[in-house]
Amino acid sequence: MPDSVEQARHWYAEELRYTAKVDLSAVIDAFAAIPRERFVGPGPWRIKSPMDLAEYWSTENADPRHVYHDILIALDEAHGVNNGQPSLYAYLFDHLDIVTGEQVLHFGCGTGYYTRLPPNLSAPLARSRQSRLTRRLPGGASRTRAVATSPG
């Protein structure tokens, strides 16, 4: 395991370059810059198993380095709500061609982790807004909402 959370975040972002076939360095840089552990509630975390889509398993402890893998992390396990597959979002952001000054509206944004990425893709002038159409998520999710929305 990497020595620090920052190192884990950078390795995770670099791995997304290959799992999602990402060409834009800005996408990798955005994933390396945003602390995912702030958007998935406190650990230990429940992880969606890619070997059995009906199964979750728990990380052994609350070490934030555990969240820096291309995995689904449960936000509301009973309702099947997860943080989202990082490689899917990396692939999508790589193909969106977001440019300076554009605004991005993210529906179904959960805790806001993926909403925080677009402003980092082009320039500080790009803005991202989120819209939540469902109830509040349990745990730390509602606390991260204010941090997740970029100004603008």
C-alpha cells in the first residue's frame, strides 16, 4: 500500500489512465487533486464486489487509502446507492471536452465527488453545479454537499 494518502490518490489517478483509456492529462490531474475520502462517509467502507454484483465487503479499517481504487463504495447499501465507478467517470470526462467558461450541471450527483472534477478539467473559470432529486444520503454524505459545489 502507498505510504501516504496523497501518494495513493496519485497512483489511483494514474491507474484510471489505463483502465478507462484516458488521453487528457487534465482528467488524471483532476482525479489526483480531489480527496475522494471526503465524499464517501467515514470508514471502514462497504465495497461493491466486481466478482458478485449482489455482494458488498468491508475494508479492514478506516484508512483513507482504501478508497483509492477503481471500486464502487456504498453510500446507501440497502438501496444500492454507490459513489460511482471512477473509470466510467474518467472515460466520460475524457470525452466531454469541457472548456474554460462552460458550466456543467450534474444530476443525480450523490455526494458531489464527481461534480467537483469538471472545474479542475479546464481552468478555474469553469463552473460545476449539482442538483439532487432524491432524499439526503446517510452518514457523511450530507455534510460534504456544501464542499462539493463549486462557486459560480
